[in-house]
Amino acid sequence: MASGRNQITIIMRGLDRYVADQVRDLGLEITANLQEKTPVDIRWAASNWIPQIGAPVRIVHDGKPTPGTVTVAMARQAQGVASLSRYRSIAQGSIFVSNNVPYIRRLNEGWSKQAPSGFVQIEIKRAIRTVKARWRGYRS
């Protein structure tokens, strides 16, 4: 029989993994929702929703986007999603989903007819509902 200390360690590891799995799922769901619902012209804003562990992405996007810079952003986004997919412990750090295109705030304020004002908050709430429903009744 495991000692009390070993049992606590086992429980804490299981709890850490359970929470980390939900945090990871939420980060992935938020990223997917925002990418899908961000107004699209050349995919510049949509491709710049970049998840990252430990700190928000701080790359500032000045100047006019080109097809090449959109491709780079999409690759960076894919890299962030892949990194997030490997998230296994809350000790790895917090998860951030950032978008640093200069006009992202205006888009969220309703600048485009393609998305309602506050679409970022709407999609975050939708992601929370989706992940809650997915994990409801989870048994290890």
C-alpha cells in the first residue's frame, strides 16, 4: 500500500494533468474560434491569433501585409498550436492567445460588417462553454 505522502503525490499529479488538459483544450478552442470568426480580407488578422505558453506573443505587425507575411503568420500560428498541443502541466506556465495586428481592436469594436462588435469576447465565451461541455462527466 502506498504511503500517505505517495498518495498525495499521485493525487496532485493527476489533478495537475486534469487541469492542464482543460487549459490546453481551452487555449486551442479559443484560437480556433477566433481564427474562424475574425473578419477576413487577406487573412492577416485571422492568421495572427497565436497561442503561446508562458508569455503573450509580442511581435508587432507594422506596415502593409503581403501574401508572404500572411504565410509566415500562418506558420507561426501552426507552430503555436503544435506547442500548445504538447502542454501537459500547469508548471509549464500560463497560456496566452495574442493578436498584434494594429487594427485588431477596431475589428473587435465592429469595424467590419463580417463580425459583430465584441466578437473576441463572444468567441472566448463560446470556447468556455464548449470545453465545459466536453469535460462534463469526465472520469479518469
